[in-house]
Amino acid sequence: MSVELKSAVELEGMRQSGRINARVRRLLWDAIRPGVTGLELDQLAKKAIKEHGAEPTFVGYAPMGKPPYPGAICYSVNEELVHGIPAPGRRCRPGTTGPDRALQEGDIVTIDLGVTYKGWVSDAAFTAPVGEVSDEALALVETTRRALWAGIDQMKAGNRLGDVSSAIGAVAGGKYGIVTGYGGHGVGRKMHMEPHVPNYGRPGTGLRLQPGLVLALEPMFSAGGAATEEVADEWTVVMADGSLSAHWEETVAITADGPEVLTRLD
């Protein structure tokens, strides 16, 4: 496995990208409410990214023969895990399509955002409640968020990648499904780089972590099983059993002083 270690100058470039990502995500978080649509949130993100002199990383992204992705954000609601398309005609439930539906009271929505600034990519996501949501939904969202920070806490020079993955998976506590088909990744000049970071693992195994390594950690848990399926748009990934899902992500650098979250303002 070949991984890229960033220099101090390169890390500063990633910090700048990460700060823009954080500012735009804050705007999106504040805009989430019953009645707003994914298309409206996507237009807000595109405008804000442009105002910061950056580019939306996701627009036009087309790996492995997929159709080019149209949005600046991924907009995934309830049982949609990742890669939901914020556009008219998007699917609303497995096997159905319809207009870009407005968020409803009680939904949970995941917003994933990529920002490219002066060639450096930052990647981060959150799951937000829409109005008043069930205790079950809140617990899933909060547990997934805690798993992210448990993984970040293990991103210390000298630790192993398995320490990070194990810490993430342990927070699920056997209560939530840990999605196995997706996970974190290296990030830098490209959005997806080595190494892959599973959301489960054994401590003391895998790649040894070094200063300069930058990873996008992204735990994904479900309230049911772990199996997923991709729908006909070739992008949106849903939980196969229709259960609620949550996804949190930050871009994090390993430094000599410990982990530094690049996609946060504080």
C-alpha cells in the first residue's frame, strides 16, 4: 500500500480547503428545516463555495463508469445511506421516483460535502434532524457522531489503522448495523486515496500511522442490518431493509502533537 504524507506547506493548503468546507457546512446545517429541498441546499452550497473562490469537488465526479455526479452535495434522507442526488426526479423510497421532495418533520438528512481549493480536497459530512425527530433517530445520529470522534482520538502517530477502525466500531456496541461496504479514505489532491479505513477492525493491526497522513474518517451506522443496495440512478445507496442510517465525516491530519481536524472552525 502506498500512502501520501503531506508536508507542512501541503497541510496548510488542506487547512484552507477544510475551513471553507466547515463554513459551507455550517450554512447548510442552519438551512435544514421542514419544507426545504435537496436542490435548494445544493444551490446554496454551490453559491457559497464559489464565493470562497473554491470548487465543488463532487460535481462531474464519475468513477468506474458511473454517470457524472451533478451535485455539490450528497443529500441522503432516512434510509438513504450515501450519494443521494439533490435533483428533480430523485428516488424517494426504494423502487420509486418523484419530484425533489421537501424535507419533512421527523426526517433525518445526511449532507456530504467536498470542497477543492487551490487543488486541495476536503471531505466532510453530517446527519441532521429535521424538526422534532424520534428518540430512535436521535440516538442513531448521536452514536454515529460519537463513533467519528472515537476514531479521531486514535489518530495518533505510532498507532495502527486498526486502532482507528476498532474504536469506531466499538461505539456501535452491537446495537447498530455497521456498514461494511463503505468507509473512510485518504484524501489530498484527490478525493479518494489510500488507505481505505473500515468502520470496524482489530486494534494493533494494519498500517502504522505517521505525521502527515490525512484521512477522511466516515462512520456509517444503521438502526437495522448492515446490507445496502444501489438504486437505479447508479448513485443513491439505501439500506436494504429500509432502516434509518446516519453518516458523519471529518478530514483529519495526523501531526506530532496529535490529530488535527481540518474541516472544523473551532
